Amino acid sequence: MSSSISEDETIQRKNWEYISHFIDDLMEKLDVSNVEDCYWALFQVNFVRARRVLIKSILNHQERYVKKSISHAALAALINSVDPRIGEELAKEATSLFLKGYERDDKRLCYTMIEFIAELFNYEVVHEILILQIFHLLTENLNESSSGLVILFMTLTGKRLALLSKTAHNLVYERLRSFLQEQTLKKETCERIERLFDLRRRNYPSTPPRLNLPNHDILTHTLIIDLDEPFFPTETLEAFDYDPNFFETEEAFEKLRTRVLAENQAPTPNNLNEAIRDKSEANDLQFKKKIYLVLKGSLSGDEAAHKLLKLRVNDREKDKIAEILVLACSQEVTYSKFYGVISERLCCGHRSWQRSFRTIFRRNYVDIDNLEAKQIRNIGKFWGHLLASDYVGFEVMQYIHITEDETTSAGRVFLKFLFQELVAELGLRVLKERLEEPYIQPFVQDVFPLNNMENVRFSVNFFTAIGLGGLTDKMRERLLILEDTKRDQISRSQLSKQFNPRNAILSEAGANVGDIISGNGEEKSKMTETDPEVNKKPVELESAPREREQQLAQETDSNSARNRARTQKRRSRTPIRRRSRTPIRKRSRSPSSRTFLADKA
């Protein structure tokens, strides 16, 4: 009996782990665009039995991804229509976490949970009584910290709360008005409260509309916060729970799944992945078409950038927009600063745009050989303009290596137009100062190399050929030092060979010893008897070259000293001749002198 129970428990535990991994993966993929698809995908596993795992997964992802509050609440509303216990326990756990964060002054936990509770209210999972109790708790001892929570909570729930309970809605604003008048608050807090009053006057236009969900039953749960007996979050939600009626539970869930799928005409779980997957990339093409029409329908770069920023795209789509901008710029007949201005304004908006443009720069430089000459010219000027604006920093230069082996003709043409555009925008002096900044030096060490003589010479020749030799002053000085060092090494090696007779002496001695060794045994014995100094030859061979080297060095030093002394003595005796400013004329001999010389002869 015990063995059968242990086997049953092992099977259930494996099933439990599979459901946990499946739900976590599904929550990672959840977004506002695929809430309905994720809801139908949940029916592949028995989420009713593992409802506590589902609740824990939703709360964990809510803490990690606050921006997914709408998708989490919409999914909770659909699940609540199938099993109301999940919706009630989820609301209770979220409220408990909020109270826990409020007591411990954990702002991050408070803000994430209060936003989730607000969306649960908007999707009619919880009653407005819970919302009013939270407002009462926050406004009871209102301060700078709790006022931020009140403003966020009212921004998200104000529109629906005004419809359901206008009196309570107005009481919260009266409390905020008195708080604003009585307290000395920071300027930021005052401005946020004033913006909230302005939202109320305009009937909360910033409240996002509800997602289009399939037909489902609306079941609203009423929770009462009792501070004397507060909620405590359950710490072991994801713990394994053994079910003695496992197979009966699975059969009941199978009936429930069949009924729900039949009522809503949903895709069957077996074919669900194929229904979700988009292999045609139609959405991607539609998005690129939309961006291209925005670019072509704008009169100026500022207008186009404003339209693109209003789209509020995610980081992955920012990379696509940056790529579309570069591609559209490369298709122009000549370079247009229209695209450069758009890129500047986008990079001003948020630093995530700068990261996207840095990624596209690297991709462009790697694939530069696949482009035509016109495209290379336009792209080079585009990136030169963007680097000159300093919204994309010179850190992207780390991907460039100006050497003979690591550059191609297309890459060098691209760099030519890039640096020429930089000089046209900044001037040679300012560009040189930027490149010599200590922070930039590690990123441009392969563009302006200083270690390898061949790479230095190649880089100097490249920048001189494109008319920017002024950037190579430091490399030229370094090249002279490297050449002098190499020349000194060559001269030292030649001198060491010229003034080192050791090799010659050793070779002669080796020949003599070889002759002796190559003789027969009798000659060896005779030579040993007649000349007992033969055995001492190797020792003399070792000492003779050293004595000869020392003698040559002394002679060289004495000769050089003697020559210097003679030169100094000669210079001291030689008078300094000064030139006369008036030229000396040649005298021609007089007739009388010529006659006298002739007579004398």
C-alpha cells in the first residue's frame, strides 16, 4: 500500500513540476497582444489543481514587470470566470503584499501591488469597497510618501470610481486639497497633485482602454481589510500539494476544458502553438511600412521624430526603427540631414535609443561589403553626423580596426566619409581634442594604433590619403621612435658580429681539435706524449676569446679618447674667420709692374 502511494506521489510531483515550468514560460511570453492566446494555452495543463502555482507566478511576474499590469489583470479576469477561487485568492494575496510593503515602507512592493489591484478593479475582479478602504488607509496619515501612492492609485482608478461612487471619489480630492494647502510640500509633489486635479477636470484621458477579451462571466469579489486581523501573504504558494483523488480531479478538469472550448469555439490545445506562431512576418512588414510612411509623410525631421516618439514602442522595435532610418537614408540619391535630425531627436528622448543606434552601427560596419558605393557614402555621412552631435558617443569606434588585414576597400571608403563628415561638422581641431580625451582613448586605440609599426604606418597613410593628416601627429612621432629603436637594434647586432672574434677562434680551434680526433690511435698517443699541453687546449680556448675581447675594447676606448683630444686641440688653435661685408675686388697688375718683371726675366 505504501509503495503504491509513493509511486502515485512521484507521478504527481513530476506533473506538478511540469505545470510550474509551463506556467512560468507562459507568463514570460504574456503581453497585451496575446492575452487571449495565453488564456487558451493554459488549458493544456490542469491550472485549476495548480491554482496556487498560477497565483504565485502572476504575482512574481507583476513584481518583475510592472508594465504588464494590464495583461496580468486581463488574464486574471478570464481565469476568474472559469474558477472564481483563483480570482479571490489572487486579489487577497495582492492586498496582503501591499499591506506588507506599506508597513515596512517598501515603496517598490507598494507601487507594483497597488497598480495591479487598480487594474483588477478596472477589469471588475474586485469590488470598489477594497479600493475605498485602501484610499482611507493612505489618506488617514497623509504625507509626501503616501501622497505619491494616492496620486498613482487615483490616476488608474479615478475614471471608474467616479462612475460607481462619486461621493467617495470627491472626498479623496478634498483630502488632497487640504493637504496641499496645509503642508509645506516639495515642488514636485505640488506639481503632481495639480496634474491629478487637471486629469479629473478632463475626465482622466490618460486611462488606457480595456482590452478586447472574449465573452466571459464577470464575477466580482468583495474583500474587507481588517487592520486588527490583517491579511498575511502565503509563503508556500508554490509548494507541492498531494492530491489523493488525482485522477478524479483530472477528469473533472477535462470536462471543464471541453465545455469552455466548445462554448467559445477556441482553437484546440494541440494546434494552439501553430495558431499563435506567425511564420509569414506579416506584422513585421506592416510595422516597417508604417514607419516608412511616417518618414515620407513628414515635412521636417522634428515632425517625424515627434510622430515616432508618440508610438511608444518597446526596445526590440526601437532597433527596427533605427535600422529603417539607416536603410531609408542609404536609398537617397545624396545624403540628406533629414535622417540625421530624426536620429538626434530620438536619442534625446531616452538613452535606450542610443543603445539601439550603437547596435545598428556595429551591424552596418560588419555588413558594409554588401552595400553599393552610393549607399556606403550616405551611411558614412549619416553616422558621421550622428557622432558629431555626440548623441551616439565615440564608444562605437571600438568595433573599428584600421589595419591592412582587418579592413576592406568598402570599409575604408565608409570610414573616409565618416571622418570627413566629422571634420565638416566639428572642425579638425575640435575633433582632434575629442579623440585625445582620456575617456575616449581606449575605444580608438585600434583606429589610431601606437604599438605595431606596420599598423601605425598603415593608419598614417590612410588618414593622410583622405586629407586628414592632422589627426596623425601623435602616430607620426611614435613611428619615428619605433623606427629609431629598430635601427639601433640592427646596428647593435651588426657591431656584435663585427667585434666578436670568438666564433672565428672557436672555429679554428675546433678544426685543429677535429684533426687530432680524426687521426688514428697511434698519432693520438704520440701527440699526447710529445706535447703534454694538448689536454689544456679546451681551457685556453675558453679564456683566449675573452682576453682578446677585453684587449680590443681597451684599444677602441683609448683610440676614441685620443681622437677627441686631437679634435678639441685643433678647434682651439683654429682662429675664427669673419667675413667682411664689403666684397674684395681682384686687382689687375699695372703695366709698369709687368714691364719690370719682363726686364728682370
